Amino acid sequence: MELVDTHCHIQSIGLRTQGEAVTRQLWAKAGDLTADGVIRAAADAGVTRLICVGCDLADSQLAIDFVQKRDNCWATIGIHPHEAGEALVHGRILPQFAALAHENKVVAVGECGLDYYYEHSSKPDQRQVLEFQIALAIEADLPLIFHVRDAFDDFWPIFDACNTTKQPIRGVLHSFTDSAKNLDKALERNLHIGVNGIATFAKNLAQLEVYRRVPLQKLLLETDAPFLTPVPYRGTINEPKYIGEVAHFIARLRGESLQTLAKTTTDNARALFGL
Ligand SMILES: [Zn+2]
């Protein structure tokens, strides 16, 4: 059985100064983990491909460097909505960021989007940086990884304004936990749905129903490691090797065989990101 972790942040494991700060500090709490040890453990658990997601300019550059010598890893470049304000402080940041889209093994733009739950950056800044990244992905012919939290009412108009029949936007709503209504809007727009450990500890029945309703052809698995550790490993740092717990849970919830779920989500990931 093969699985793809379509969303993890392992490029900052073991680093003291580089990489997005919150992520790096979380890895540091896990003690003596090494990036290659984490990748090996993932491979032993059937995770044959990993996508290392960037969250700001430096973190994206780090992800690109990280994947060059690791056959089963690919990178994305993204400015997380939390980092949008910071990215607009200096006029040189966005052009430098855009130049990374053409680097070797870059398979997507993101994570990008809107996060009105935390609102670490102002809403106008978040919207501007999202629009920039959608335009970049279209120009570079790359899919997008979207992070949208409590902000779909603003997200859909931006998406629709950039989406054309000539060059439709491709991508995934990562860590999807929203309503059936927004699931339908995503599917109408041909987006994929990324599911992670949150599903394993979701208490809300409507939420579980949403995971049941995602067409298998649109489903992607992810860990978002080091965040969002699935049951039964809550309380420890999340790693890509735990993605099997998500796969098991979702297969059982949907009444599908684990083999079918693993094969189809792997095919979906390979097709969307060109792995
Ligand atoms: Zn993430």
C-alpha cells in the first residue's frame, strides 16, 4: 500500500534559525528527530511521496533546497495568510517569491489563502497576497494549496474573479473542515479536498458527513505535520508516518477498503501535483 502526504512541513526539522518559527519550535520540542529519520519512518509506513509546504519566502526557499537531494520529496512555495502582512512590508519580497515558482521540483503554490479566525495579518493584506499567488500559479501553470478558515465568503469571489475557462484554477482546499455548502462550491469548481488528522478527532456529526460526501476522485490525504496529530497519537508531535491513521479512519467512515482509498488518493495526488 502506498500513500502520499500531500501537506507536511518537515523542511525545518532540526534547524535552529531557518524555517517558519512556530513550526520549527514545535519540531524542536520533539527532541532528537532528524528529517531523514522522519522520511525513513514514513517510508516504512508506506508513505512513498511527501510534499513539503512553504509558508513564507524563506521557508519556501528552504523547502526547495530540502527536496533537491531527496527523491521522494517535492516542494511548494507559499505565503501563509498569517505571513501576508510581513510579505508586504518590503517591496522586494513578492518578486523574489515569484521567481521561486520556476525552481526544480516546485509542484504547487501555497499554502495561501485567508484566515479570518486568527487574523494575524489584516484582511486586505491577506486578500492582496492571495490574489498575487493565484495569478502566479496561473502564470506558472501550477496547482494551488489553499488554507481558508472562516473566510469563504471573501474567498470565493476572489477565486472566481481569477478563474477562467481558458485556464481553470487547479488545486486543493487543504485541511478542509467547513460546511457542506462550501464543499459543494469547491466541487463545482473542480477543487480537491485535503483531509488530515482533524477528521480522527472531529466530534461534530455534520463534519463527518462532509468527509463522507467528498467524491473519492477529489480526496487527498495529508498530515500537516508537525500539527494536527491524529488519534491515537494526540499529545505527541505529528509526523508523516501517521497518515495511515487518517487513511484508516476515512476508509472506515466511508465504508471503503483501505486499499481502494490508498490507491485512489495516491493517484489523485500524483495527477494533481505531477509527482
Ligand atoms: Zn500547513
